[in-house]
Amino acid sequence: MRPILPKLVYADSEGQIYDHPYLTMAGMSGPDAVIPETIELVPLPEGSRLFTIPDTPPIAWDTRKMKFTVLEKVPGMRGKLQAVSAFMAPGYARTLLPACDYNKKRAHLPLWSYTAVGWDEERDCFVVAATKVDNNSNWNPENYDDRLLDPLVRKYLKELPDNRLLEQLSRCAVDYHCFAAKNLFFQRWEAPLPTSPACNAACLGCISLQPSDYCPASQERIKFVPTPAELVELAVPHLQRADQPIVSYGQGCEGDPILQAPVIAEATRLMKASTSRGTVNFNSNGSLPDKVRQLCDSGMDSFRFSLNSVLEERYNAYYRPRGYSFKDVKESVKISKGAGRFTMINYLISPGVNDAPEEVQELKQFVADTGLDMIQMRNLSIDPDYYNKALRVTRRGIGIYRLLAELKREFPKLQFGYYNRCKEDFFPPGFETGWPIRG
């Protein structure tokens, strides 16, 4: 007997959410509507949010007619119906996009990650198409109480009034609610070290720089290059005092830090000379392999290189690189791993793209060629329809859950995650059997 599918959820023109009496939830893989598999439906994680997708009527599976249908009207309800999407709490990789008629959409959607959601009557809860890939609870929203933050920010600014980087991070923490920036003031976990106003890519979904005809960037870029002294002044106390301390270059409020490699290398050497405690991490597009060598020599502990695809044509369509190629990125991954650094890729996923059969095959080859340690499964924040068209996605994928299962079967030592790690946790006990995560 086939399990009962969750009900379709939709919203009226005012944003009030309803579940449909008999139409059931659908999702999308690339441009195709699909029926979710039971294994990929999990209760909406705590800390997640639901929101509507304007001008896009939802697509549902009609169990009576055994076909997909666009729901544009409901008896007794005026106005246009809207599809509903989930923005999940971190730690979960989405497996399906919201199913809706994107052709009706009038403008680009904001830079959020859109996930299929339905209502499960049996469990009496919303469910999403997702799989958990990281158990780290540090980043849960309940850990970030702004009532405790404000006095800490004021105190820190008073102690270091001339540090421009501290002033930048105070804005990130207070105005943009960046959890990493807040960690600096709470003196715990991973704290950011933005360094670069410039970038050598022009990503379609850049969160700090967007053309006016797309949608507003969610935050402003840093406008200066911190000195090694400014970086060290913030990083060393954090490494020495914080719980599970990490400091990371490469943040949402900057371009790419690889363009400031000499400054970062000098700062990192000074940090390592001051303390052996904590982890220094570098997030980057990995575009300049020689700079990665320089950073390895400075004592960097870990590297995370961002990719949306291992297929060069699709990589170029999203990153729009200037002065480098995908081959350079792959070489950087090899250099990091060859130097004995914990090496990750920040894999920006969208169902139908990253689980496309040709992508799966090439990703397996990429893992085999580089020997990387972890794939961080990060949900790409972008308008799904705009992204699919830009990458010329024409069909569904094999399923994100199936992709992960195949990778783990072929590469048992490959880890999946969502967050950067302390060096003490690079290879935790049982990591070879660490996925799927239940609960």
C-alpha cells in the first residue's frame, strides 16, 4: 500500500496558508513537477520559516485524476492563490524545489533558498523535502538572543575604538543579524574575518552585490582591506578564549579573500605565532592556485572552496569567472589536500542541477581526483526558475538523497556537512558511517 502523501499547502492573496482537502504535495526537480518520495519528507525543522511566492499558483498531485494540476482558484476564495515555500533552518539539504507555475511570476524572487513543503495530517505538522546533513546545533536561532548582544557590542567597540574591522562586524551583527559576527561578540564558536572589497567572479546569486534590475543585495560589502594588525587584534583573543574557536576568512559581506592573500598570509602567520589554540579557515572560490599554496605555507588549517557545479559550463554560467577557469579551482582543491589541510567544497545545491546524471558522474570523478574530505551541502539562495534557465536545465535529476547515497557508498571516507569544523573534529569517531542523519 502506498503511503498517504502530505496535503498541498497554498496561500490566499493576503498570505494566509491553507491545506487542500484532497490535492497532495508536489515538488520540483529542475523544471519538472515530481511526487516526493517518503524517505525525503521530514518535519519542518525548528527555526525554519514559511513564506509565499507571489504570482505563482501552486502545482499539486491530483490523486483522483492521477496527474499534476495547477491550482489557480478555490471556491469561495477571492484573489490569486500563491504557492508556499519553506526557508529551512541550517543543517538540512533540500531535495525538491516548491512546485508552482513559475511562468506566471512577474519579477525575480529574492535571494532565499526555496524548498517544497506540505502538510502531513498523520503527523500533524508541516513537512519539507529535505535530508539532515549536519548535527551541529551551535547555529540554531535560539542561541542568538539580541537582548544579550547589544551590551557586548558596545563594550567591545569601546575597548578597540580604532579597529575598522570591529566596526564592520558590529554592523554585520546588529544590522544584518549575521550569526557568525554575533559569535565574535559572544566569544564562542566560528567568527568571521572579512578582508576583500573585490571579487574576480560575478555570481548570479551574490548576496553582497547585485545589479539594480535584479533584486537588492541582502548586505553591503566591506569597503576596505583590514591590515594584518586589525585582523590579529580580533582573531587572537577569539582563538585563545572562545569555546570551539574558529576564525574564517571569506564572508557574505565581502568579495573573495583570495585577492588579499598576502595580507591574509601575514595575519595567519602572526596568529599561529601567538597561539596554537583554535582553527583558522579560508572560504574562497579557489581561483588562484598559487595563492592557495601561499596560504597553506602560512599555517591555514582548513579550506572550503565554493562550487555550484563540477560541470564547467554550468559553473561558468553561475560564477561568471574573470581571469580564471574551473581548472584553477580544481587545482586549488588538490593543492590544499596535498598540503594535508582539511579540504571541503561548499556545494551550492539546487534539485535538478546537482543530481543531474551527468553532474553525478563528474562529481564522483572530482572526488576521486582531489581526495577532498567533505562536501558541505548548502542550499543555493536564488530564484529557482531564473537559475534553471540560466543553466539551461531541461530535466529532473536522480534525487539529492540518491546522490548522497551513491557518493557515500563509493567514497566511505567522504563526509557531508553544512558547517565548518574545529580541527579537533575534522575526523570525528564514526565519520565513515555518518550519513544519513536521523532526527
